Amino acid sequence: MKRIILIFLLGSMINAYAQSSDKIKSIEEFQFQINADFKNPEESPLSAKDLKNFEGLEFFDIDTSFILTAQFVRTPAEAPFEMPTTTDRKPIYVKYGEVYFQLKAKTIKLNIYQNQELIKKPEYVDYLFLPFTDMTNGETTYSGGRYLDIRKPEGDSIILDFNKAYNPYCAYNGKYSCPVPPSENHLADEIPVGVKAFSKNSKF
């Protein structure tokens, strides 16, 4: 009996380690891809001057405790609205749903949005947008908040991996127009994972 229990526990540990390794690998792939995009002159938001000295973005250490399973609630009756941006541009969004999750023993609610122009493109038909602010903004992260890209869930739960939180392009170049995270998507806690603030004078 003891041997069976030991085998069961060992199997559980191996499975948990494999799942953790997969999560870390996914985050590392995200970091690799975003750096590759930034180094590509045809895709990079950086100015020619900044791109010349660019070696890579700075990231917080990976922390899988910030990979959260959230309850997803669809909000189908929402009306389209103009989302404020850092310029006078007003893209049309719809509040697609709400997510509820636990963070530091508190229940958090955030809104998820859908860009009405972007969904006309086949590759973005299931794309959802989660802009947010937190207590790291203006300190270790961009003052204007960060974004998470999400795909439509099939059920009533959704994975939020804040290790994949990234800065809007206007954090790197003033020529861009970026959605401003709505006030209701403010987290009164630090989210010390994902992409850090950009420093033109640093080489990472």
C-alpha cells in the first residue's frame, strides 16, 4: 500500500513539474517573439535611433503564480463605444466580458474588450483585449499601463498569464496612438511580471 501511495505521489510531482515547465516555456517563447519583433525594422515600434542600440526588452523574473485561472462571464448586451487613446483617435470597442479571479486573497474583476475593426480580419476574429493598470506603473513599468492579448474561451473559465503583459507601442515611440486602460481595470496591487518600463539608455 505504501508503495502504491509513493508511486502516486511521485507521478503527481512529475506531472506538476511538467505542467510548470510547459508554462515557463510558453512565457520564454513570448519573450523571444516580442524581442524578435522589436529587432525587426519592418515591425519594430522603436525609432531608428533607438533600434540601432536595441538589444532586448527588460522583463521581470518569471513567476507562475501570476498565471491565473479566472471565471469568464460573457456580457452580450454591451453597446459599442469609443475607447480613449493617447491621441484624438477613438477606435470602436465593445465590452465582451468580465473576468473574476483571486489575487492576494482578494477577488478581482476586470473587463475584456473586443476591437470592432480588428475582428474583420480572419486572424483576429477570436482576439480579445485586456488593458490594465497596476501599482507598478510609473515605477518599474510604463506609466500608462500594460496590455494582455487573449483568445475567446470555449467555456466559462479563462487563463490570464500576466507574465505576458506588454507595453503599448506609445511607450516606445510618441508617433503611436494607444488605447488608455479604463479606470475600472485598475489593480490596486503590484503585478511584478511581464515587460518592464523601457529605458533608452540601457542595454539588456
